[in-house]
Amino acid sequence: MEADIFEYHKVEDPVDVETFQGEKRKLIQPTSLKDPKLEKLKEALVDWINRTLKPEHIVVQSLEEDLYDGLILHHLLCRLASMDLSVEEIALSNTAQIRKLEVILEELDKRLGLQDSSPIKWSVKLIHNKDLLATIHLLVAMAKAFQPELNLPPNVTVEVVVVEVS
């Protein structure tokens, strides 16, 4: 038997740089990710979501991985705002997830009192792309609006790097 039959050769797809041209992204510095204050904040947000959604048997383990598709945000908004939002429960395709997030974030922005002139630190694209910084900003804004008594760690700062493709 030939040995190369078992070797795996991954062929990288060429990256189309033009699709990223002019795009700016904020990335959290790796050292900031290990900051104890940030870890406490993430833990407090996960605990808050899990306590809030416990009656629905929903458990969040990772802010980035569990919130990007809109399911958790949908349940959280409906429970906190005592409302019903007519969007599909489970969105399987990327298009359906983005559509669901658009509806949820539009309603959330209204309830949080954010208008077009306000600087909003999250967007459908950022949340759907599992951007931790945007997800944390959104959850902290939700917590402050709906449960101001929630004890979140004060003065959490995160170093970010802004990357622009040119």
C-alpha cells in the first residue's frame, strides 16, 4: 500500500483581497482576552443569560458561538421586554439568520432608545460574524436597560487593534 494515500493535502482557496478592500475591523488584543476583568464580565453576562433563559431550558456557554444566529437574542429580548417578536424560531441558513438578526436588532435598538444619530457599537454583520466586542457591547447595553441592578464588573477596558485592508 502506498503511504501517500493517507496523506491529506489541503488546497487553500485563493483569497479575493478586493472583497475586503477598504474594510476596517476591530480586533481585541490577545493580551486583553486574558484580562481578568474581561473574563469576569463575560462570565457575568453568560450567567445572566443562563439565569434569564433557564425556564426555557436554554444554556449559553460561549458569547461568540451561541449568540451569532439570533436564537438566544430573540429569547432574551422576548423575556426581558415581555413581548413576542414574530421571527422564525430556528434560522438554519445564513440568509435566514441575518434576516432574523435584522428584525431583532431593529427592535432592540428601538427599545434601548438608540436612534440613527447614536453611535451603535454593534451591527447585524458584526454579531453574525461572531465579533466578541460587538456582542459584549450589545449585551451590556441590554443588561443596563432591562436589568440595571445586575452587578457587572466596573471599568472593564479592552485594547483593540483596528485593521484596514488597503
